Amino acid sequence: MRTTASDIIGWSVDADDIVTLTIDDPSQPTNTMTDAMATALRETVERLEAEKDSITGVVVTSGKDTFFAGGDLNKLMNSGPGDVAEISAGLDHFKESFRRLETLGRPVVSAINGTALGGGFEVALATHHRIALDKKGSLLGLPEVTLGVLPGAGGVTRVVRMLGIVGAVLNVVGQGQRMTPAKALSVGVIDAVADSPEQMIAGAKAWILANPDATQPWDRKGYTIPGGTPASPALAAQLPAFPANVRKQLKGAPMPAPISVLATAVEGAQVDIDTAFAIETRYCAHLICGQISTNMIKALFFDLNAVNKGSARPSGIPTRTAEKVAVLGAGMMGAAIAYVAARAGIDVVLRDITIEGAERGKDYSRGLLDKAVAKGRMTATARDEILGRILATADIADVKGADFVVEAVFEDVELKKKVLAEVETYSSADALLASNTSALPIKEMSSAVSRPEDVIGLHFFSPVDKMPLVEIVVGENTSDESLARALDFVQQIRKTPIVVRDVYGFYANRVIAKFVDEALSLVAEGMHPASAEQAALQAGFPAGALTLFDEINMKTIAKIRAGFIADAQQRGIPFITSASYPLVDRMLEEFDRPGRLEGRGFYDYDGPAGKRLGLWPTLAAEYWNPDADIPFDDAKDRMLVAAALEAYACYDDGVIGSVAEANIGSIMGIGYPAWTGGALQYIDQYSDSRNGVGIAGFVARADQLQERYGDRFLVAESLRLRAAEGTPLA
């Protein structure tokens, strides 16, 4: 049966002849810009035009908890180069309906009753006045650039005309900021905030009655864009800095969306609004139909949603939230874990061997919360409530009754076993016993307690308050119920969980080791250190490997490397070395430059843990060979391909259970470039004019790198078989 406009957009009229349009697509959990929505919107606008003489004004709102979720991402993800004309027509269809709505000749107000992002916020931008409900969790904005596209239903064009090029690019469309209603009000993209749905609707209708001749600012005679057009001398003087800032932000990564946003804003500001819409459509359609937006939408929406919704959670086990968490060890990791748990509303016992150590750990939370208060992001009352949930103590008896334990002491398996054995006698009888470890075996730790089935690994990434990922490590004895409880806890503290098997290094550390190994090998083989760093950035990694090594500390790296070697020997598999190992050994033993913590590493610093000053000159003097034959494209691909091969090995061996988790784990855990869609998506989507596309192209490129640089690029037979059969990973 055909869905009609009235099925999707409800129509009601009050005594003042104000029409309320309630968007509520019965076929979708949220309102999105589907083909059916496009048709319903057009039919509704045509009816408004036909009945305009009997209408005082229009209120646009939603019948769902959210206002409007935006574009149909399934359709966008599956669009290719051959779909440019169809995508362009779809964008223009919505644009025309929105333009007819804002030029109706009657005041139109959007009553935004919940989250409105992307295309959903573009609906609101096409109205003359915007009132948002101040509802917890509600977010407004145009975040398309974070998915590799741009606001293509009038978003860039209208925001530029509202705020000017500078305000639009910096505060709304350039980085895709998601804003609370209060923030959106201060930025200037909405006009009012309401405390209740009733106040919101009443305010919308009152505004209509008070503004019978409402129009958009850009449709009024004499209107000029705030800050001027690119022809304005003052703005023209500022514009050259924008491309430079975008390049600085991207660090050379192949991310076309931010550049296209800037081009759309600048070019569109120089022409009339209809021409600006056409410019916006052209840029947006080509982004949508490109591979990078496909990768980013797949990973950062579909894969991320699947992981966050608990795709790895065992079925049939009731959800259980933690009520009292004991964090053992108040060092950097323990203090931060206590902070995120307390912020999530959980009572926390932060225990260290001395009360002074425990209080220092609590001070970590105090410092972060004080900054939030100082910046107006939190009230002093809310800060005090969070701090009140953290009990700093040296007395193990204070953990009595804790139903969830996180051990976060020094990375030593015997110490961790001792701590777990001690806490088991004080915590509740069925407490989940978790170890925060980056590599150590959960099976061995579980041998220290009487309930090995209740022991699990939680690998938090530093800094815990900023890094969104947690690896949940399932030991040989870990029960399904323990896994379910760990997943529930990670979601409770608003982190993203991936589930990994109990092997040395788990997943993220195994993958990141291959990235940094190749980067250091480039230096050892004669590439200038600055070029190696730049290759990492242009490949899309958020930081160069030399920078990362200094942050982690080379003593730690050497210890992890020794663990990988021992693990390979234990499993009876070959361990392939590289030129990076003697370089690291030399940095430690001959030069005594372990990293930033001690003020000296691959970079110079202005003191221990101080500001980075520049690359250590001796590194280039010792290793740089101007005649080294390492093409820059090879340098970038070596990092990407080596890490992707390791990610595939983990997936193939069952270390990680799904393609979605492998992709999200690589992006959020090690900074694998987001433009690729993750390490396994990089394999699936590989495209090279010399080597081909898809897995076959990736395998051909890996074979090429193996021939040039060694067996670190050896392709697994199972992946080679997929290439031959044309079977993608996802």
C-alpha cells in the first residue's frame, strides 16, 4: 500500500488558523530523508501553497522523540560514481521543497523537540524561526563533514547567509560540531530555547502571530551576508588563511570533505541563492558518490552503531549495571577510570597503598571537573556530586560490597594476581573481577582467584577520559555472563567496546605495533625522519610514529616487543624482525633517549614530559641517506598495508570476532585513518590504478611491498583465496 503524505506528515489547524505539521514516518524509528519523505514533503508544500489564503502560519515539529535524523545513510553509503545524477536530483528535490516553504508568504517556525542533525537540521534552517526544546541529550548541527560529505540540502548555503563565511565554516559546517540547544543558540543557528514541549509550541505560535510578514533575511531588500562576500576587502584579506588552516587540520590526509565545504561556502557567497544551491549540490553529490564517504559512513555510523548496541553481547543474559565499583591503583589509569565511572553516576572506591596516593588519584577528577566548571560546561553543584561519588582510601575493607572491580596497578602479572586475590575476599560474592591490562594474559590472572569464570580483561586506552575505546578481553575461563556484564559496564560509562580473545597484545596493540614498526624502519632504512613523520600524517594517521613512540616511551615499546617475540616462540611461529629493532635498541642503550617522559627521545623537549621542540638532529645525522630509494607512496602504503595485514590476521585467527569491531577498534584504538573506514575496510575498498581494486588490488600491492621490503608483507593464504574468489570481508 502506498504511503501518503498524511501518513508521514500530519496536518492539524488551530483556532488561529495556524497549521502544525507533525513529521512522523511510520516506517522508520526516526525521521530520515527517504524517497517517501521527499514525496510527502513536496505534497505537503503544494497543499500549503494551495491553502495559503486560509493559513496564518506554519509550525513544523516531530511526532518522534527526535526531530529529524537526516539523510538516508544506507542510500548514501551505497552510491557510486554512476549515481551522481540521481543523487543530485534528490538533493535538488529537497532544496526546492525547502525553498518553497521559506518563500510561502506565511511565517514558518520549526519546533525542534529533540535531536536534529544533518538533513534534519536543514529542515529547521528552511524555516523563519527556530525554537529548540532544552532536552537532555538533544543535539543540533550539521555534522556531515565527519562522515565525508557536506550539508547538501541547503545547509552550507543558508548558514553562510546567516553567520557569514567565517562564522559558518569555523563554528558550524567546517568541523561538523554537534551542539546542545544552548550552544546552538549562542552560535546563532537557532533563535530560542524552551523548557517544555508546551512552552515550545506556544512560543512558536506566539511568534507566528507577532510576525505575520516573516521572511528569511536573505530574501529581504538590501540584505548583505554578515562579514561580506569574498569581494569585500576585509574578508578577502582573511580568506587566504582558510585553505592553509584546513591543510593544517588535515595534515595532508586524503579527506576531501572539509576542502569542499570551504569551496562551497566561498563560491556560494559570491552568487545568488539559487546558484549557490547548485554549487552546493555539485560538491555534495561528488562527495556522496566517492569511496571515502562510503568508507566513513560504513565505519563511523553502521559499524559503530552495531558495536555500541552490543552486537558481541551473548544473548539471553539480563542487563546488569554496576552500582559500586572498586578501582585498585590510583595511578594515571586507575584515577581516570574512577573519573569516567563517577561521571556515569556510579559510586567508586579508589584504593591505593597509601591515602596520599589515593587522594592524588582523586585530584585527577577534581582537576578535570574544575576546568569544566571554569569553562561554564558544568555547575559547581554537579562537580561536587561527582566528586562525592569517589571515596579515596588505602583501606581494602572499603571495597566491601563492590559488585564490579577494576584492577589498574602496574603492568606486572604477579602483582595483578596478588591484588585480585586480595580484593576477592572483600568484594561482593559475585563481583566481576576485571584487569586493566594492555597485553598480559587473563587466563593466568584468573588462576589467582576462586572464581576464574568471573575474571575478564578491560583494556582502557590513555587518556581514559578522552579515548572512547575499551578492549574487553575474554580469557579461556571467562563466562558468557561475565562478558555480558563487562559489555554492560562499558556502555554504562559511555565507551565503545570491542571483544577480543586472550592472546598477547590482544588486537589494538598488535595492529599499532605494525604501523610504528614500518615508520621506524623507514628511518632506519635512510628516509629523513621528518619525511617519515609526514608520510604517516599524509596517510591519515593522527600523529607520526616517532611522536607516538616518544609518548608511549621506548622502554615500554621494547618490553612489548620482547613479549611479542616470546609469544611467537611459545606458539611455534616465525617472528619476522625489521630494521626498527636495532634503531630502538640504540636509542635506549647508546643514546639514552627513551621518550618524552624523560625529556629526550626522537624529539627534543623543554624538560621531562615537556613541550616538544623539534626532531633530535642527531637522528637524521646518523640515519638519513639522501640516496635511499624509498618512494613516498611506498612509505605511506607500508604503514597502511602492514597494519591492515595484522588486523586481518587477528580477524582470521578469531582474535577479534567481527569486521565491524576490527574497523572500529583500528580507528578508535590506534588512529588508523578514518578515511579508510578502518583496517579491514581498507582491504575491501583498496583501489590503485596499477594494482587493481578490492581485495585483489590490496593483495597485489602487498605482494609488491613484500618483494621490495621483505616478508612483513606476506599475505595469508586465506586472504589470497578471497581475492581469487572476489569475496569481500563485509
